[in-house]
Amino acid sequence: MEKKKIYFVGAGMGTPGTVTAEGLRAIQSAELLIGAPRLLEAFAYLGCRKLGLTLAEEISEAVRANEDKRTVLLFSGDIGFYSGAERLYGLLGDYDIATIPGISSLSYLAAKANLPWQDAVCLSAHGRSCDCAGQVQSSRKTFVLTGGSARAEDICAELAARGLGGTTVYAGERLSYPDERIICGSAEELAKMSFGGLTALLIINPSPISRAYEAPYLRDEEFIRSGAPMTKEETRMLCVSKLRLRAGHVLWDVGAGTGSVSVECALALSKGRVFAVEKDGEAVEALRLNKAKFGVANLELVYGEAPEALSALPAPDRVFIGGASGRIAGVMRETLGKNPKAGFVIAAVTLETLTEALKCVSELGLREPEVVQISSARAKRLGGHSLMAANNPVWLISCRGGDEDA
């Protein structure tokens, strides 16, 4: 049996001028035109029947109720770019679907800015959760669709708050319409303005951060030091590995010291967030300098003592405890109260801290405890000879709360 044919047409920005010629021919030949009311306005002159619908299930029902009609479904922009067509492909899979793409807001705004966009990272904050600032810090170009509760000025304010206020932002509002507005300025400047609900952003970061190596391997001498202890690079590599970080994770680094682990984790979590908690003022200043040096906008400094300083932080997925001797139990309880599935890595350099950590793991019933001792040594020249000088041994205690996906 031959399948009934229907058309999925990208309506561009919403005006006929941003529909392709092929798409316009399909629209003009329609007997039934279905789409968001905003998109139908541009084709009010056509005599066909029109249904202003946006929910996929309602559209599917309307198509099936009008199988005798030549039906065209309208979608904003390019059908393959954050489009409602994705859901309808499945709901209408028993039809012969002809897809005709339109002009996306990305290609339109980039053209207005006279910029190529093949190297842009694309995000949608419209009804979705995304860490825009985290992506901007590591990308030369980032395109963001806004809408709903995610407004353009709020995203720019978040960029400014995370140290990215100097990035260049093109904000396109009501693209292709007679009252189209495109503004170019710094994120800090645009954060003080007001934009409509459907505004597209193209954000340019001339100096995105990047890791020199695929594995975490910043050398100790690359960090700005203070009088606070610093996790040595051989230990630091294993700490980051044991944390098993995933994109989008929130990490607490408790007792962050000069921030060597915090920086490594922030570089690994370009789409996540790292909170470095430290009570020593001299160490916090070194943290601030290291954050600026490595350009990690997703690293936030928390000046205070754990566990009290943790109460206002968002729930963590992972916690690294590098300096909370005597208060490990409080840190763990605060963590598990926010996320019972969180994972921990604790670094202990004394037998007392190791004993305390293992006691906490047992009393709190944490899962999959693992203890690893790291003993490393580096060659040092003495006269005409090289001698191995041992670093202090470190114990790493890994464990986690309840079941999780990995």
C-alpha cells in the first residue's frame, strides 16, 4: 500500500523571505497548513485551511484526521536544528515524509554579523538545561537559542559573573521581521539591556581555554603558589582519574589549597562547575590568581570552612576532600544530604586522616570503598650524581553513595 505523502517545511525565521523557493512552492500548493500561529501569519494570504498547533501529538492527530488533504507542516528555521520535527518523525513514521529545510537562525545571524559559523558550538537554552558559560569558556564561537525562562540578558549576566564579561555577543531579536534588532557588544554591556523571548546569541571568545594534553597533566611549576599545601602532579593525575568526572558534573573541592585539583577538574568539566572551598585567605588569593591564569570561568571560589561553607552550594556529583581533617564526617553528611548518590575521593597524608576517612566510610555505609597508596620519587642532582628524593606517601580513599549509572 502506497504511503500518504506529507511535507515538513522549514519556514525560516518566520517571514516568506527566509523560506527556500522549494519550500514556498510546497506551502502554496497546500490544502492544509499546520504550524505555530506565528509561522502561519506570514501565509495568511493563502486560501487553504490553517491550523495553529504546536504540540506534536495534536499535530499528528490533525494530520491523520485530514488524510484526504495535501498537508504541509511548518517548522521555524531549519528543520534539523532544535526542531519539533524530531518528535513528529516518529509519530508520523508511517507516512511518506518529504523534508524541505529552511534557513536557520544560526546561519541567518552569522550572515548578518559577516562571520563564518562552521566552528560554532550550538546550544539551546529554550526549555533545556545547559551551562552556557562553561561552553563559552572553551569555544571560540558559541551559538545559543534563548526562550522561556532563559532570557538573553540573563545569559549575558551569567557570562559576566563567571569572568567572561569581555566576550563579544551578537544578539538577534525578531530576526527577519520588520522590527528586527541585532545588537553587538560585550556580554557585560548586553547584560544591562532587555531582550524579547526568542533572541539568538552568537558569542565570540577570542581566547578560549584548552588543555595542552588529553590527560590532566599541568606541571606543578605552572601554578601560582602560596604557603598552602599543593597536591603534587603525580598524585593530582590519579585524583582526577579516580573522580570519574562526566560532562555537566558539579564538583566540590573541599580544602582546595592553591587550587591545583580545582583547575584540573575545571579544565576537564567545560560543561560543568567546580566549587573550590578554602578557609585560608592566602590560599584563596592563590586560587583567584590560578583561576585567572588558566581562564577557567566554571571555577568558583568559596571562602569559608567546611561543612558550614557548603550549605549554599548546589548539589555535587563528585567531592574531592583534600584538606578537611577532623571534619570529614560533616562534609560527607552535607554532601549526601544534597545528593545521596555522590562520589568521593579523599586524599590523606597522615595516618590520623586515613583512619578518620575509613571510619566515616564505614559509619555512613558508603559503597565500593577503595584505598590506594601513592609513593613517588623524583631524581635530584647531588654533586655529580642523581639521587631519588621521595615525596610523602598519600592515601586516596574512593567511595560513593547510592546506586548510579556508572
